[in-house]
Amino acid sequence: MAEISISRLKDILQRTVGPTPWYWKTFPAFNSVSGQRFVWTHHGDQGPLAYLVSLSLEQEPEKPRLALNTYCRPFFGPPSHLGIWCPEGRSIRFVSFDPDQLKVFGFAEVAGWFKPSSERIYAATEPIADFEVPLGLSAGMHNIEVPTALRGVDELIIPTSYAAKSPDDPAFALYVVYLQAGLAEVLPQKWFTASQYHVGKQWITRAARDPESHRIFGECFGTGSFLLEEDGCRLERWIEKNI
């Protein structure tokens, strides 16, 4: 097994995308196929656009083309698509857009109602792909039907709450979704239980896979960053722990 470098894990974790609005600075700017430069903007914590994260052309920040509510995370879908995943009821929703096709809309269209609503994604353009994976899946590997526009993505590691029958059952899970292969692996986090953690106040915000050791590691809000054992379900050790 490759030696696990803690400094490498810390560096990767700093660049790992987390949920809106708290981790919006992890969302990378990018160029579309046509060469247009897209950037993300967080609209502060006051007023009718509070906590909104929008996507626009770099030279047109006042003309949004996509707006994200809480718990959304963007990802790239080769060759040129912008994907978003977010919780949607008792499912994880995946959508994909062609950035060059995104139409401009006015902030007045979302001001006031978007934040308190159950809507996670707002756009004036229909996505080119849209599908869901249910959250009630049992531990292990499952087949999923993935639209063609999203099959260029190899792996997404998705932290989510998990139905626990007792205080000692896992209250969180990682869904490792292999879009390219049409598979979803459910990894209940056996160390994260209501008897050990304050579920809700403490939660897994983001996770990634170390390209060298292939181990999964991540961040738990209110606790610290962690490294999992090879099975992806048990805690091996804390990388950093909050005092």
C-alpha cells in the first residue's frame, strides 16, 4: 500500500468542493467550450439575495445564468458539461447543463422566495440531463440508470444522512456514485452514530479519495478531518481534530 501523506490529504481536502453556501469558494471558475469565462458569486448574508450563490460570465456578474440554494455542489462532466448534485427529498438529484446554453435571468426572479423555498437549483434553461438516486438504498453496490450526458464522470463521493434505527446505528453514509459505470456504492459510516456525535450539529460536509492510497478521507463539521479504513465505513484516525 502507498504511504499516506497527511499533508497531501490536507491539501486535497482544502480543494474538495463542499456545499453551498458555506463552501462556495471551493467552486472553481472555468472556461466553456466557446471560451467564455464563468465565475461564482456569493451574495452575502443580508437582503433578498442572502446566501445565494450564482454563476455568471466573469465580465457580467450582474447577469446570473444559474442560482444555487443550500447544499448544492457543482462538478465537471466531460467533455464540457457542468453538473450539480444536491439533496432532493429522499433522493440525491443530479443535473447537467451546457454552460454555453445557459440563459441570463434577472435577480428579481429569485429575490425573496428562493432561499426559504425547497427549490435547490434555478435556471432559465432546462438541464440536458436530470436524474435521481434514492437515499433509502441498503449498504453495498447498486445499479443505477445514468443519462448519457453524465456518463463521462468517473466518481462522486456524496455525504448524506442515513436512517438509523438505534443510537448505535450509522447516522451518516457516503454514497460513492460511479456515473461512468452506472453504479452507486453505499458506505454507512459505522463510527458516526447518535450515541457518539451530535447529529445535526455535527455532520460530514465533504469527502474525497486519495489518488495514491485510494483511501477515502473527509471533513466532519464541528469535529475535524478524518481518514477511513480500507472498507470506507470505519474511522481509522483523525487527520486533524478540533479541540
